Amino acid sequence: MFNLSYALDMKIGGIFGPKKDNDELPQEQIIFELAMNSDFINNVEENESKLQLNYICENLIDSSSLSAENTVCDMLNKSIIAIFGPPTRDSISVVKSICDNKEIPHIQTRYDLNQHISSCGINLYPHPSTLSKAYADIIKKWEWKNFVIIYEDNESLVRISDLLKPENNGDAGVRITQLPKTNNFRNLFQEIRKWKETNILLDCSIQKLPEVLKQAQQKGLMIENYNYIITNLDLYTLDLEQYKYSGVNITGFRLISSSKLYTQKIIENYNLTTDKILVEAALMHDAVKLFKKTLQQFQHNPNEFRNDKVNIKFDYEFIDSSIPTYCYDDNSWKSGFSIINAMKATEMFGLTGLIKFDNEGYRTNIELQIIELTENGIEEKGIWNTSKGVRMIPHKQETNQSGTYSRNFMPTFNVIISMTRPYGMLKPSPVKLEGNDQYEGFAVDLIYELSLLGNFKYKLKEQKDGSNGEEKEYPNGTKIWDGMIGALLNYEADIAIADLTISEKRETVVEFSLPFMNLGIAILYITPQKENPSLFSFLFPFSNVVWLLVITAYIGMSLQFYIMARLSPYEWRNPYPCIENPEELENQFTLSNSFWYTIGALMQQGSEIAPISPSTRIAAGFWWFFTLIMVSSYTANLAAFLTVENEVSPFNNAQELAKQDKIVYGAKKSGTTKNFFKESKVPEYQHMYNFMMKNPHVMTDSNEEGVKRVIDGKGNYAFLMESSAIEYEKEQHCELAQIGQLLDNKNYGIAMRKKTQYSSTISNGVLVLQEKGVLSTLTRKWWKEKYSRNCQVDKTNDATTLKLGNVGGVFLVLIAGVGIAFLVMLFELLTNLRNKARDENVPLQEELTREIKFIMKCRSVKPTHKPDEKSLLSNHSETNNSVLCEWK
């Protein structure tokens, strides 16, 4: 015996059909050798043992059982531990018998008519009863009342056995006919044409199928109104170009899922295309991978191998090295049964989908793609699996030019929704609701509106795990999408409608409709608290500049009154009215009185001082107008400022949130919000992502959990989520608010599988609903009206400080008024001085100089001016004594 902890050169054998005339190997053998030589088969990890798998390939000379027996015995002489193949029906039983006797694992990848539980064998090809059920289900789905079954041999009869049962065909008229042994099928098709049967199920080998179709075309059976179901799983590898435009409906099945990422990756590595690889070749790849994975599990756990279905004990730590080397002795390999049982208990994904076996060792959970020949070539039409049966995708020709389906054909789509408020919710009801009636929400209403436009039916189902879809990579390198995207790719749904963000990564695997909602990431936080009023809030109605200008205007006008009153002759009054000719004149606008007068007017109180001259009255009028406007503006704005309570928040945007360390923040563990921060190049956003990754406790499983943590945190937690969800939560919880602007821009769309023929129907419907305003109506219904608490928005913080731009015109009016008053004052002064100069017979300039000198002395008492007596007598000799006395 040998220990797996040491390097071991283990051999496996492959038995294949004869080489072609040009020495080209069969495709199954090519794939077998590629798989054995690929990196994931023989991998070596550091500090671990190397489990090296070598292989031996043998090509049968013919399909006889003797040839197969000799080949197997030669391989046993080389100490092989497993046999793959052979490909022919006659040789399988011999190989199976020898392997069972010697307990050597035997792995088959071919359709086996007599497939049954083997003691030391396993077959990855679907069981005949499984395929038979698939054919029966699709005929029942299409409601064929009468059809013809054309079969090739006994194997064909087994595959179509379910169609012959009364419970499957009901009252359908079924005709059964066999293809002739010769290569001339024209007489058969001529007979079928006389039967006037247009529905035909054809079961024959891939080698004979091209000639059968060609002769059917020659007899006029490959035209419009003829419907074919071809059971061969390799149909898609044929060149059907000549039938694409004939109008005939050719439907078949495909086991290889070309849309799966794993399939695409492997096919690219093998430098092949999915429309050229045969089913048995793909199964050969999966068989090698399954065998390798099983040995690896034994290598890592040599004592015990557990699975949810089996518990296989390895009673010895070593694999028995006493491998039989002769066909005709009694020796057998004690480890064979353990390995084959472990293979039956192992699950994995391969080129043919999920590899899984039931309790009896037959392959289960099989999915077949239903394909159809169209003018564009082979296209997917639906899917069949062992649990849910047939799920069809509508024909493109069943839609009209507007993208809607005809009334005669209304397809039913499986629509998956997310139970995220307000997109999808359970409808409250005193009685139990079922089907579509149990759901409500924005997404539910949207798909209803789309169904009315597109003339289709739908069936709603929930996304149980609440995940929209994220690609996960498993240790073996397989990448699988989960959530709603995974449900689409696995044909569990046809349409996904929820708060599903359109992202570049998702668009590589699914197709999105036109966006039905625009949004972005924002910050959810508690409503900012009210700021305590300031002791000097009475100063807030005016800006600092306006206050400075008001003070400047006050000082300027006070000085203006003082100067104008001194220059204006009418402001000098007799302080003693009882004295007719006073010695002095007095001016009421002293410097202090001028300041008192202007402040009285500004405070709307007035004073005992009143201007006398026209110039000062004009200036006073404009000053009163100025004070009226300024006081009114101040009073009006003061009322708002005294009642306002400004809201203050510890941060105003994401940058400030990232810089502080008192408030923690987080996002949903999976989804586009976390990926945005992960892929962002903005330093603040990178810092936020690193913080969230270093503190996983700040992340949440759902948006609802994040909202609850914000409310319970009372200012110590902020949550990053989509703005549309924030708007909804704000309506539900008045204590919540959105802080700052959107961090990015994204769109929600309806997801479908790629190349689906109903994508245009959905996108056109979204565009129509948007143009008609239906989307806006639905948004208002579910965000503002339905179940909303009608949170009142506080409008008291709308007061703003009045700036110079608001009251600048009043200052201009005041300046203009002062200018006018000053001009009037100059006119008064010059007129008075001219009269004096004339009366005194002195030059005007002399009188003006004397007046200016007096003004410069800043006195409030002005002596009465008396002319020189001698000058008066010489110039006015006729003047009487009374006049002279008056002047004295």
C-alpha cells in the first residue's frame, strides 16, 4: 500500500472509437486529453503532496465486444485505477462487467439504453427516462393533438417511451414509423405527406440526421406549417443554413449551456466553440473533472469523506496499491468502490450544468435548453428541467411592430421581485391572499402597467435571500451569480424588477431595459438639531456691509445738516422774538443737535428740531424716506430671524464625514453601494471603503437594518444608501434626513436574460410609461402618498440676511436727495449774499469771503452785520434819520 501524502503516479485509461481516415482523433478523445493536460487537473500546491494523474488512451479497432475486452485487459496490465468509455453500445457491457469484477471505477459519458445501477460504475449521460419525460412535457406544452414519431432503432423507442403512455398523450393521435435501414427515406416522407400530418418528432443519430432532413425537404416536408421536434442533443452542431428561410419550425434540445460563464471559459481554453462540441465530448470533460475532484477530497481527508447524502468511511489511511493486473484472476481493487461512491456523492458545475446524482446513482437536476432554428440561426427558446418542466420564451414573430404581443398569443413571464420597500411588499389583508394578489408596491404596479401595454401575462415570485445579484468565486475557480441575476441565468425567472442598479458587470451577463428611475448614493442621518439662538440675533437682518453703510449714512447726514444749516441764511433765526433788531442770530442745527435730529428720525421718534430752509427740508424729506424703508425692511426681516432656529449637522457632505472620527458609517454588505466605494478613485471615498472593511460591524445585511441603526444610534451612525430609498425612509421616519448631495449617478432598470425576444417589449413599455407620466405618478403614489406619515417640513429657516443688493437703491435715493438739497442751499446762500452786497454796495466776493470765514469758526451764534456809518452817509445823503437810526 502507498500513502497519499507522497507523490504518486496514478494512471487512468480512456477507450475511444477508431481514428478517422486522416488519423484525426475522435472529439471525445481530444477533449479527454485536453482535460487531463489542463492546469486544473494536475495542480501542485506548495508544501503539499502532488497527486499526479497520467493517462493511457486506446482506440478500438472495431465496435465488437472482443476488441473492447482485449483493450481493457491490456490496460489492467498497466495498473490503471479508472476507465473512461468506451463509446460504442456493443462494447459497453463487456467493459462494465470487467470493471465490476475487478472493482475498477468505470465512468461512462454515452447514452446507455440499458442504464442501470452499476456496482462500480457511473454514467454522466441523462437517464433514458429523463429524456423521454422532456419530450413528453414539450409536446404536452404545445398541445399537439396529432403527430408522427419517426425513430431509427430500439434505442429510439426507449427515448420516446413516455410519449406512448395514455396519461401523457391523452386523446392525441400518434403514428409511429421507423426509418428504413437503407439511406433512402423519400418513400417514407411521401407517405407521411399523404397523412397530412404537420407535427413530427424525429429521433435518429447525428450521423444520419443531415440526410434525413435533406430528403424530407425534397419531399416538401420542410416548409411553413411543418413542426419538428428533433431529440438528438447534438442538433445544434449541424449546418442548418438551407432551412433557415423555409418557414419550417425545427426545435431541439441542448445539454450544454452556452450562456454560463464557466462554459465560455472552458470552451475558450480548449479553442473550440459551443456550436461544435458534441455532448459526449462535453460530458467527457465533466467526467475527468469529477474524478479529479473526488481524488482531491480523499487526498485532503484520507480517513473520511462526508457529504449531505452519504458518509463514506475510509477504514484505512492508505489507498490499496494492489491494483489488479490480470483479467482472469480473482484479485480485485479494494479502493474502487470507495472512489465510485464518493463520485456519486460529489456535486459540481461543468460544461453540461450541475453534476449531481440521486440516491440510486442516476444523474438528477438536469436542465436542457430548448432551441429553435430561426432566420438568425439556432436560438434559445426556453428551458426544461426535471423539477419544473418546460418554461418557454415567446417567439419574436409573435410581437407586432410596436413591440407588443398579439391578443391571440399572450405569453406568461415569471417575474421575480425583491421584498424591499416600496418596490415589493406583502399586501395587508384580513384574509390570506395568493398569487399576484398578495403583493403590492412600485415594482408590482410597474409590471402591471407594462403587461397592459405589451399584452402579456406574468406570475410574481419573491427573491427569498433579498440579494439583487453579485458574482461569487468559489475555491475551484468557478464564478456563479447569486440573487436575482442568478435566478435569471438559471432560468428560474424571465424578468427581474426591483431596485436593481444597472452596472457594467451585470450588463455582461444580463440585459437591462431603459432606466425607469435615476438616483445616486447619499447619506442617511438623523434630522439636524436646532441651533440655540444667538444673543445678537437682532443684528442678523442686515449684513455687515449694510450696517456699516447705515452708520455711515447717519454720520454723513448729521454733518450734512450741520453744514447746510450754517450755509443756508434761512436757518439763522432771532433768538429773542421780542427784540426787533437783535445783536446776534442763532442756528438750531448745532453739531450735537444735528446728530440728535438724524437719530430721532432714524428711530422713528422725531425731535423738537425742525428745518426751516427749503434745502434742509428737502434733505430731511429724503432722510425720512430712507429711514422709512430701512426700518420697515429691518422690522420685517427681524421677525423671521427672531423665530428661526437654524439646523446644524456635525457634517454636511461625505468629505466631512470621512475626515471626522466621532460618527461611524456603513453600507450594505453586498451590492453596488459598497462596490462604488471599492472602485472609486476619490481619496475620501477610498478612505471610507477602507474604514468599512476594517470595521465589518458597521456593515448591514439589508437597508432596513441600516435605517434602524441610524434611528437607534441617535446621531452616532450614518448609513450610505440609494437616494430613492432615502426619500422613502424620510417619509416613513420624520426624524431622518439626507445629508449632502449625491455621490454618484446611477439608474434602476428591469433585467432580462441576454438575447431574449421580449426585451424590446419591456424597454418600449418603460419609454411609453415615462412619456405619459405614469412613472411619475407611481413614484408619487409610493413615496409621498401610500403609507406616508406626511412629515411636515419646517419652513422657519427661510430667513436670509439683507445684503447691499437688497437695499442699495435706498442709499442711492438718499445720495440724490442730499445732492438736490445741497444745490438748493447754494442757491439760497448766493442769493442772500448778492442782496447783501448790493445793499451794502460792496463786492459779492467780499461778502462771500466774510461768510466763509464765519462758517469756518463753527459758531452757532452769528452777530448781526452793521455797515460802516461814514460810507452809508456819503453814499446815501438823502436817507432820513430814521433809517440811520435803524442801522445803528
